[in-house]
Amino acid sequence: MKSDKKGQRVQSVERALYLLEILSEVGRPMTLSDISEKADLNISTVHRLLHTLISHQFVQQDLNSGRYRLGLRIFEIGSKALYSLDIRQVARPDLQELVDRCNETVNMAIIDQGEVVYIEQVESSNMIKMFARVGSRGPAHCTGAGKVLLAYLDEAELAKVLKKELTRFTSKTITDPNKLMEELTIIREQGYSLDVEEMEEGVKCIASPIRNHEGKVIAAVSISGPVARMTEKRLKDIITKNLKDTTQKISINLGYQDFPSQQAVDLPVG
């Protein structure tokens, strides 16, 4: 293959990509001659490129008409591109604004193999603050973010988590799978989770889910602080609404739109 030394561009790759653009723009199956004319390339070159693309499922050829159209591989890659959108970059300004409003440490987490993984954090200015190192893992069954993410797992994945022993960290840790299932149901109904000294004594956490363009929960945002500051009144009057507003805004920025109207917050905290 020849390359453009100045820009290190490979001509055959550029031509193949151009054929994909043509098929996309036209939006209907095309004959070989139509594609050749549109691309301003000779038929033998277009034929060779198309069959390379077919071998990788980027293009399909109708066996009856002989016409060419985009293959499902294009859709698969496009969908994955949406998923790979850097959620941290999208969310960071909103996480900072949430910290500014609540002055408590904010974390963003995902779930992986039944564990919560912290992928972003904005610290508060308080002398006493709660934080988890970015990249660290933790149990999902007794953390705010973890319980939110468990609540929206599909049944098969959730079943795998519940088959494992639920480790006790404090006297308030839920270790009974049936009780955890009951709480996950409540979390789905109210749209947020609470960790009241379940992972660490003296620490309270509240978390809410982030959804992508398909409505799938892909991450969670949590606010953590000492129980002395995270009072029921402060949670109800300030923190919960700001948290849910933030996760809603991030979700919208990721393409999600189907949010119900906000309901009054009634926190079942002790």
C-alpha cells in the first residue's frame, strides 16, 4: 500500500472509508457501477475494496440483486463508540458544580465483576472528608454507588453477585441476599441509594445512577461525608435534590432524555 509521506495517510484506507461514506449518505443498496461513478474510481478498484470490506462485515452484498449496502459491523462499532464516550470528561464540570453546592466529596463509579470501581473524584474543601482513590475497587453490596449499580444490573449478573458471600464490614452491613434484594427494589423505586455506616462506621453516602442514550445505567455518582454533617435534614433539603439534578444532567449530556418529573424527596434514613 502506498502512503502519503507528508501526512502518513494510506490511500487504500482512505478510499475504503470513502466508499463507506458513500453507502451511508445514499442510504440504499447501490450497484457496483453506481458506487464507482460516485467515488470517481475505476470499477476494478471499487470491486476489490468492497470485497475487502465484505470480508470484515463492514459491507454486505445482496445475493439476488448484487447491490451493496452497509453491514451490521458498522452499527456495532458506532454503538460502541457511543459507549466509549469519555464519561469522565462529560461529567467533570457537573461533578465540580455538585461539590460547590454541597461541599462534600463526590465520586463517580462503575461496576465490574460485581465490584464498584471509582473512576473520577472531586474533593470537598472540608478538613474532614471522605474519599476513595480513583482506580480503587470496593464491595458493591455496602456502598452507595455499588448498591445503585447493583439495583440496575440484569438478573443474570445480579445473581452472580448474590451467590458470593456478602462480607460484613460494620454492624449495619447487609449480608443477607434476600434483604439486599429488598433494598435494591426500593432503590429502583426512589432513584437513589443510601449507605448509612454500612461500609465504614461514621460515614454516610448517597448515590444516584447515570444513564446512557439507551437508558442503561452505566455509572453512579455518590456524595460521602461524616454522619455528623450528612444529617437527614441536609440530605433531604440540599444534597439529594442536587445529586439527582446532577446525574440527570450528565445523563442528558450522554443522550438520555426519558426522565420523569421530579417527585418530592422522602428520605428513609436513620
